Amino acid sequence: MNLYFECNSGISGDMSVGALLDLGASQEKLEKALVSMKLENEFQYKISKQMVNAISATDFDVILPEHHHHGHHPEEHHHEHRNLDDVNKIIDKAEISENAKNLAKKIFQIVAEAESKVHSKDISEIHFHEIGAIDSIVDIVSFSVLFDELNPEKVYFSTLTEGQGTVRCQHGDLSVPVPAVCEIVSKYRIPIKISDNNGEMVTPTGAAIAAALYTGEKLPEEILIEKVGYGRGKRPYKNPVLRVMKLK
């Protein structure tokens, strides 16, 4: 069995998790993995079916407790000061397979290296929202567990389609594609095209998932599609959905 990630509407962590759940990867296995991280006071999550342009897609939503959003510095949540070592310790403690652990660490390493280059900081000094944020940890661990369960022989990616304009983040307004995404696609030689959609369609987590799995191998001319999974994105552009196809 092979997988084809069709990224005509971008790629993000939550879209990727949603698409694999939609393909039939085990929600039960995912729940066990998330409980085993012992971070239950830091997040909750909800899995639901949502319509995107009249097509049913799976939505994976990580919900952070309300009290983190109040106060003068909403971005300075206590849990956002984790660095790569802290994240790796959480992954190591989780009751998930070695393959899933290795994939999750690889994805985080890719994000951390990109961010350390963009911010000219040593990788051990990178502890800021993108890598430490609890939702990134949940998305990446969830994706790794589901991907490991599906265990495809080959993985293909379409060209990543990105938007344009700017996106607001902790450091102010950033041009799309954001610097970390540019860094990742440049280093791993991942083809990208810029669409006329306004806004960020490829997130650093999404780009890192692609980088961790990308082989450069082209999709065969003919494919047999066994099943299609739709993962819903949260961004307000035209068609925020990632399609992942299970191929014979």
C-alpha cells in the first residue's frame, strides 16, 4: 500500500492528522498515545466530521485551556518554553512504537533546524511557539502514530501549493511562505508553487511532515485509488482540505 499526499490546498499538521483519520487510521490508538504523553492538563482535542465545499472531511482540533489566552502576554504561556530536548523527552515517554517516536523526532528536528537558521540561534536555544507549542507536539505525535499504523511502502507528494500575503505571528507580520517554510523546502528540495490564495497554506509543521517523508519519487502515470481521506484545515481560504489517497 502506498500513500499520495495531494497538497493542492497546502499542508499543515492538523490537516495531515485529519486526513489519516479519515482514511481509517485508528482513533483508539491515537487516544491511547495522547493519554500516554501525560499532558492532559495542557490540552484537549476534538475529532469531528465537517463539510468543506459540501465534501465531508475529518477535523482534528487541539483545544488549549482558556486561561492561557488571558493576561498581558498571551504568547508567553508557561508550556511554550520547551526546547527540542524537552520535546524529545515527551516523545520518549509516550507509549508509542519506536518507528512513531523516530518519525516524530525527525519532524521536530526539521522544524527546529529551520527555525534556528531563521533566527540565528543555536538549536538548543530555540524554545518559542513554533517548536514548543503544545498543539505542534500533539499534531506531530498524532501524525506519527497514525502514519506508522498505516505503514505505507511508498509516499508520494504533489507540489506543495502555498498562498501569498502576510500572516501575523508572535514575531510580528511575516511574509508567506513564512521563513521556516522557505528554509525547509529549500533544504529538502521540495517543489512548491505560489497560488493567488491570500494567506498561509503551508505551515512549518506541514512542510516538515513533507520533508520527513519526501523521496522525490514521482507518482506513477496510472494509479489505483483504494480510498481517499480528507483532512480539514482551519484557515479561511477557498478550499482548506488536504487529500491523502491510499493506493493499491
